[in-house]
Amino acid sequence: MGLNVIMMGPPGAGKGTQAARFARERGLPTISTGDILREGIKEGRPLALAAKAKMDRGELVDDEDVVAIVRERLARPDAAPGFVLDGFPRTVAQARALDRIVEQRGNGPLIVVDIVVPEQELVRRLAGRRICSKCGTNAEPFASDSPGACARCGGELVQRADDDQRVVLERLKVDQRTTRPLVEYYRDRPTFRVVNGAQAPERVAHELDTVIDDAASVGGAVA
Ligand code: AP5
């Protein structure tokens, strides 16, 4: 059985941070629809370019487009032992599509972790977030002495386009309206867990590892 993890949570909850760390430690691919779309924009891919205006306004991209991205990505060989999804699904329609894909793979249940953080802290984090202008990664929150350059490639750290305060407020509204109902969709599953994301990253990491391993043992996945 594979280890199939969804990191859920509002913008700024730490999904990307924790997904990348967890996936690295477990040898799994991270699949971030936001990162794939941003990369696509940089590379001039038509689907991503068509999505750009919505992303810039803080709105969601069309379900069929993100489902197609995820379906293609999950079919690649490196996702066979499992995966960590970051930012997908975000609507009930996407969650239903993912259930169908996972059922076809027949490779273990979905483990769903909801990272909970108060809104005031989300706004604070997104206002302060810096990403690398070259490789697009977050300035590493696990490093306490960040020198103002990307820890991976040395690139300049800049603000992400949709971290503008007005757009952040719209993203949080969209999350409340469209993505929070997903908690109800998953809540009754034996592999659904909630984590307190308003702690230091190392403590969130520890709590996440514990609940994912626990859910995997309930769901029959290989942790
Ligand atoms: P996406 O890229 O997925 O952005 P998001 O969900 O808004 O999430 P963020 O990346 O802002 O936050 P995060 O939870 O990953 O937090 P992070 O780890 O970075 O989506 C962008 C856009 O793409 C969407 O608005 C939409 O238009 C489109 N899109 C993407 N997927 C889609 C889908 N499925 N359907 C439709 N449209 C889609 O952390 C944030 C900051 O906090 C960082 O600076 C970090 O260093 C810091 N931090 C992390 N953890 C902690 C901690 N414990 N304590 C203090 N600081 C911390």
C-alpha cells in the first residue's frame, strides 16, 4: 500500500513547508498545484498562462484544469509508492475526482491532514513570506539565520505576486467559502487528522509525522 497524503489548510498554514519536508524525508514526490501553475507561467505553458489572471486575483483556477494537472502528475512512476499533495484538492469536485483517481490506482487510502492556524497569524505570515526569484522556493523557515538569499540556489528573495495584502484577504475569503467545506467531505474518514499549525515549524513537523503514521497504520498504508 502506498502513502498517499493530502496537506490541507488555508493560505499560509504551512502546507508547502511541511509537504516538502515530509516528502523529502519519506522519499515521496510533493505535488503542489500552485507550484506547478507558477512554473508553467514562467515557462509560458498555455494552460498556466490562462490561469494567471485568476491566480493574481486570488481566485481558484478551474477544476478541470487542476484535475488534469494532478491526474497527469500522479501517473508518473515516481508517484507509484505514494505522494504528498499540497494545495489540491480545493473544492468538493476536485476531491471527488481525486477519489476516483485513487480508486483506479488501488494503492491505499488517502491520509488527509488539516493544518489549522488562526487567520491573524496567516495574514502575518503571508505578509512576511519571501520566495526565491530564481527557483521559486520559500525562504527556509527551518533555518533561523537566513541571510536574505535563497538557501538552495543563492537567488534573490522577493514577495510572491499573490501575497499582496488585498489579494491575501481575497484568498482567505475564497478558502473559507470553497475549500473549508472539504473538511466536512473528509471528516468522517478514519484517516482524517487535524494538526495545530500555530506552533514552531519543528513542532508542527513532529505532530504531523505522528498523526500521519497513526493514520497510515489505521488505513493500512506503508509509512
Ligand atoms: P498555492 O500556491 O497552493 O497557495 P496557497 O494555498 O494560498 O498556499 P500558500 O503557498 O500561500 O501557503 P502554504 O500553506 O503552502 O504555506 P507556506 O508553507 O508557504 O495556490 C496559489 C494559487 O494557485 C491559488 O490562489 C489558486 O489561484 C491556484 N491554485 C492552486 N491550486 C489550486 C487548486 N487545487 N484549485 C484551483 N486553484 C488552485 O508558509 C507560508 C509562510 O509561513 C512562509 O513564509 C513560511 O516560511 C511560513 N511558515 C510556515 N510554517 C510556519 C510556522 N509553523 N511558523 C511560522 N511561520 C511558518
